[in-house]
Amino acid sequence: MTQCDSSLADLSTQGLGSVQRYANLRRTDSEIFRLLVEQMRAESTTLKMIPSENFASLAVLEATGSILTNKYAEGYPNARYYEGNEIIDRIEQLAIDRVKALFGAEHANVQPYSGSPANQAVYRALLKPGAKFMGMPVPAGGHLTHGWKVNFSGIDYFQIPYGPDPQTGLLDYDQIRDIARRERPQLIWVGATAYPRILEYDKFAEIAREVEAYLVADIAHINGLIVGGVHPDPVPHCDVVTSTCHKLLRGPRAGFILCRVEDRYREKYHPEDSSTLAKRIDRAVFPGLQGGPHVNVIAAMAVAFKEASTEEYRQYARQVVRNCRRLAEKLLEKGYQLASGGTDNHLLLMDFRHTPHTGKEVAKALARAGIICNFNMVPGDPRKPFVTSGVRLGTPAITSMGMKEPEMDLIASWIDTVCRNLDDPDRVVGRIRQEVAELCLRFPPPGYVSVE
Ligand SMILES: *Cc1c(COP(=O)(O)O)cnc(C)c1O
């Protein structure tokens, strides 16, 4: 046992009862049990700084791991293809009502298995194969499902790319308008996996209206910041909003779709179909793409939506941004470059274009020091996607652990030390790995228990 493994044995056993301490799993499948424990050790002694990751609450974990996994409920509340769903109807309706209230949406579908299937349903509901849409390519910060060439979205539909200016790292709304005017897309995606700035939905809406395109916001990454009031609200400006549940929202792995009921472009794009937009979205999810919804996950989503509607959660969201800004400030002070010059949200992109070091090299060295992040393209990146010149760091998970500005200062100084020693990381990573573990053990995340 290494030193940090043994200190992990002291980890507080908050919350989970003995059944959930995996006694049955241990008896039935010792291999998976061991691997689970190893993963638990790794995650509770390292800094989870991948911006799309977080820690779900014990209540969310309990609902996800519950007997609700045993039920089939194809269909929607009060319109099922299986009997015995009266209680399941109430569970799904609660999830729907809560997410509608949380975002002020007219209609919600909580059945998508994850964020990508949610986006797939939007294509199926709004476009015909081959239709033109605007989205950000992956190297520009967009998601695979916004038209990347190896994804269904780039194969079955026709992406017109847009993205941040390579010099400034910022979206240029005049340029986006010019592209839209020239190309007349049927749909515009606004959303990103690696854009550290505010997205101005009102400006996108103006552009979309002018060219009569559907405007769809993908808020997978920033949903919690919208709930917390630290990022603009897309709902009033968009036809459809898609999201994951497991990133900032701290829910189970799942997706959901919000939309207006009426389709304002029905006559233009769907003259043969008299259904509402809400109906077409629902039909695209089930039976269009999926069979039985994951009822256990929908129950856990309802729990996460309830948790996210509290003042405590809104404070959490604000702290996520304060932490990220602090980290950015400290890194800038130490002379590092950040894409777009800083951050307004939960993530930042360190920019190593001007150095001999690649994003991959930095991310791997940071991981050895216990700072888990990912290498990422930056705007104007001359290197290949599997090497990159950027490192993406996010604060959602470490903020869930309870870390604040003083911890950000520590983390910035560790990152700096690793980056100054890239020629021989061995000099420093062992010591920092130990310090990181000691810090993390002071902030135990929910559900990470010691198992002898
Ligand atoms: C994470 C993400 C998704 C997809 O989520 P999965 O659950 O991984 O399928 C979609 N869009 C954006 C912008 C994302 O960041």
C-alpha cells in the first residue's frame, strides 16, 4: 500500500448504509468490486478537473441504484405500452414538472439516455437527412453531435461550421450572421464543450430569426450556471434546448430536451405534419430512437432537479464560476496564456501554442501529479487533435467537494510547478501527488467510502 492508499482508509464513511457499501457486489463479483474500490480510491485522492465531470449526491446515487431499474415503461405518462406503470407515471411526471419549473420551459422530455441521444432526437424531429445546419466543429469547441464528420450528425446531415476567432478565441457574431445569411441553414446549434465565455443567446436568436432557422441550445456543460443565474438563459430565445444531467447538474447519466409547444416554422419545414413541436420531439425520442426509458435514472433526475432548485445549489453554481475565475487569474499572473484571455464560466483552456510543449504532454504530467484534466484543441491550434496545444480544466467537481479560492491558489501553484518541470516531471510529480491526495482527503465527495 502506498502512503496515500493508507490515508484513504481514514476516509469518512458518510451516508451510505452497509448494503450500499457493496457487500453483495463483493460476494457476487469480486473482480468488479475490486476495480470499483480502486476507482473510488483514485477519484477520492485526485482533483477531478475534467469540466464535464462532477459528484452526484447520495440521494441521486440511491435512486440510480434502486429497484426502479427493473421496470419497463415504454411510452409516456398515462400512455404506456406496459401495465403496472401507475407509480412510474408519477415519477416521470415529477421529473418533467420539476425540470420545466427549473428552466421555465413549456415542454420537457426526460427520456433520452444521454446527451448525444437527446441531440439525435432533435435532428430527427427538425431536419430531414441531408439538411443544412450550423454548428461548431469539435476542434472549435463544439460537440461530436454538432456535425463532426465521424458522428451521425456529420454523416447524415450537412454541417456549415462556425467557431471562435483563432486570434481572440471569441465568437464573432457578425461573422456568424454573415455565414447564416450566405448559407440559409435550417437549424443553428449554440452550445459548446470547450468555450470559456458567455454565449449570447439573444444575438443567436436574432440571426436565426432573420434566416428562419430553428435555434437549438445545447446546455450540456453549463446548465447549472443557467440555474444559478451566472449565465444567460437560453429558454426564451430558443426553439429547443438539450442537456445532459450528469455534468454541472450533478444528476445521473442522462439527457433531457426542453422545447416550445408550437413549431413556428411548421409551414415552412414540415407542411405535411400537423403536430406540434413538442409532439414531434416526443415521437423522435420514443418510438423514433429509443425503447424503454431508464426509470431508475428518471427518478434520479427528478431528485437532481429538486436539489438544483435550492438556494444552496445556486450558491454552488456561483462558487463554481468564482473558483474558475480565481484559477484563471492565478495562472495569468504566473504568465500562462488562456484561450480568450480568461473565463466567464466553469472551465478554462490553457494555451500552449507558443511553447514547445503539447497539450497531451501537459495533461499527462498533470495527471501524474493527481490533477486529472484533458488535452484539448484551442482556437487556431496548429497541432493535431490527438496531440493539441491546449489543456482544459474545470471547477464543477472540486467545487462540489467544497473547495474555494484558497484551494484554487494551491492548485494554480501545483499546475505551475508541473509546467515548469515538463522536461523532467519526475522531479516534482511524486511530491505534488502526495499533497494533492492530502488536500482531497480533507474534502471527501459523497459516496466515496473506505472499504476494507
Ligand atoms: C457532454 C455533451 C454532450 C453529450 O453528452 P453524452 O451524455 O456524453 O452523450 C452533448 N453536447 C455537449 C455540448 C456536451 O458537452
